[in-house]
Amino acid sequence: MDTSAEKWRNFNLEELAKQYSSSKWSKRQPDEVIKDHLKILKEASELARTTIDCELGIKLGESESHRLDIFGRKNSTEGSPAIIYVHGGYWQLLGLEYSSFIAPSITNKHGVLYSIGYTIAPKGTMEQMIDEIKAGVIYVLKDAASRNFSGVYICGHSAGAHLSAMMLSIDWHAEGVNPDLLKGAILVSGIYDLRPLINTYVNDPLKMTEESAAKISPQLISSQIIKYSKRRSILIAFAKYDSEEFIRQSQLLYDTLRLASCDVSLKVISDADHFTIVERIMKTDYDLTKEIHRIMGLS
């Protein structure tokens, strides 16, 4: 596959829209994919909130959506690992009510899950979302330090993978928290160069320009990721039935970080599309779940 950084510039608008419409690449009916995805995540999240020890709706900032749900903290012990989950939805869908579904696969292994909610578009800007996730990570790092947790990891899907990758570019010491406590990241079917989205329907509520998109694209600020996250364990995963562009972007970020000798790995999830790749994380015997457990040190 051609992984050149600006292959997307050769696409016409129709092809560009297709490449960044994930439902069109699923083996399922495109009209049903997103509806099924929302149903699966919401029902599994509701079940987690009613069956697992949790602390819900912790306010992080002024925005009503900027909140935190925590699973397994009350029964945690010193040395427990924690993971932050950042939902996807193209920065304009989903929320905390869809973000608890992975809790059983974490808490059943004695880990702690923190799910961060943020202000999606059109109410929230991209820069605001990044700032809100950063504030959430600061909360988690301080909380984890106070409880002597072994480490904090961050996992995001799709747009959430973009936001999670942005967290790898931050100087956490300058933010007043221990950078060594953030041990790694699991980036699932993400977008790491936002510029191709400028002339697609995705950008209608986001209102990015090419210049503003470049400033918040992990691929284009990879030097910062290399500077601040070289020793962190980073897993970049994508689905066999992700679009060619999603696959290219994952491969390109992996290649960039690998060439800089970062601790990075790449995993292709077979028999999965852009949606099932994350839906199945609720299952402990799923390949990607096992990788998350391995990175976190959960037996």
C-alpha cells in the first residue's frame, strides 16, 4: 500500500468522502452499521453501569459533557493499573453513555477504567475537545498517583484515537503531573492527519481549515510525540475492513514512530470492521483485549 503522507490530495471529492465514510467499508449493510453500533455500545454500557462498582458523572469542567465515569476504583489496591477510554464518533457523536462497555474486561482483571466525556461538535471545537481530554488525563494522573497505581494507559477509538494520540505529544511535567505514570496508549482505527477531512461532510460541524487541522494532527506533530513519548508502549491497531485511508494513516504513524525507535507496535485485527474492532473489546478472549491486558500488565 502507498503510505505517502499526502496520497489523499489525488482523490476527487467523491472518493475522499468514501475513504472517510467508515460504514461504506463494512461487510454489513452501511445503513445498519452505525445504528447497530450505537445499540451495541449503549446496551453494553448500561449493563456495565448496573453491574459493576462505578462512580458516574464526576464533573471535570464547565461544560455539561466534560465529565468522568470511573469503574473499579473503590475496590482497587496499590499497584493496580488504570486505563482511560476516549470514545469516537467523528468528534460529533456518542458520549459517556456509550463509553462504559469495556469496563467488564478491565475490572474483571482488577484494573480501573476512567471514561472521559467531552464537548462534541458543533458545540465544542476541536481545540476545546483536546483541552478537555487533557484536563481529564491530568485528573486521572493525579488520582492514580495518590492511590499508588502502577501506571495509566489511554485507549481511544476513531476520533478518540486521534484525541488519545494528541495526549502523547504533551509535556506532562509542565502540566504539573508525573509524566512517568502515563505508561502507554492503544490507538484503535484512528485518524492522525486531519487535513483530508477538510472538504468532506465530517468537517461541516468541525469547521477546520487546513492550517488549523495541521496543528492538531498527530502525524504532523509526531516530533512532539517522539520527544515526550518515546519510552511509552504504543499499540496502533486497525481493522482488516477499515478503509484504505484509515489503514494508510495507521501504517504511516507506525512507520514514523518506529523509525524514531519508539516502543510502538502495529496490529491488524482480522474479520473486523471499523465498528466491530472496538465493540469486541468487551470480550476478554478477543485479540485486541488480550493486547490491552498485556500492555497494562493484567494477567
